[in-house]
Amino acid sequence: MPRSTSSRRRSKWQQAPRDLSESLGGVRRNLELPDGQWSVQKVAGNASGKIYVCPGCGQDVPAAQPHVVAWRETAAFGIEVGVGSRRHWHSRCFEKFR
């Protein structure tokens, strides 16, 4: 059977632009804070069932809840800390901490 010459798909130029805020949520950014440079990444909720403890308030941070993962890249006195020290924060707690 011969192929149709007309495309049934809409042109990508005719579609409305997508909201990229959700897809950029996982982008890591670096912040310079008084106690060193921090890497910060927003995390969307997932169904892993894990529970973390927020270092800001000491309360549980369920993995299903959107939150922030942050770790210090450099600390005072030039000690390298890195990813091994990452902590899961409530978004609001981390904003207060900054």
C-alpha cells in the first residue's frame, strides 16, 4: 500500500511551547554561602518509600514529597566534603538556612 503524502502529525511549530519549569527542577546549581560552597538540587517526589530526616527542623522528609538535596562542596578551612555528605531538606527549611 502506498504511503500517504500528507502528514497526520501536527507540526512542532504549531504546538504551544512547553513549560520547562518541571524539567529543570532537577538541575543542580551551586550556591556560595558563608560556610562554603553548596550544591543544591530540587527533587520531585518519588515512590521509593524512603524517609529522610531534615537537618533544618529534625522532622521526616518523605521521598514522595518534593524537597531539596544539598551538600557542601567545600567547607571552612578548605576541606573537601562532597556528595557523600548530601542531606535531604524541606524546601522551606533550606531557604531559611540560607
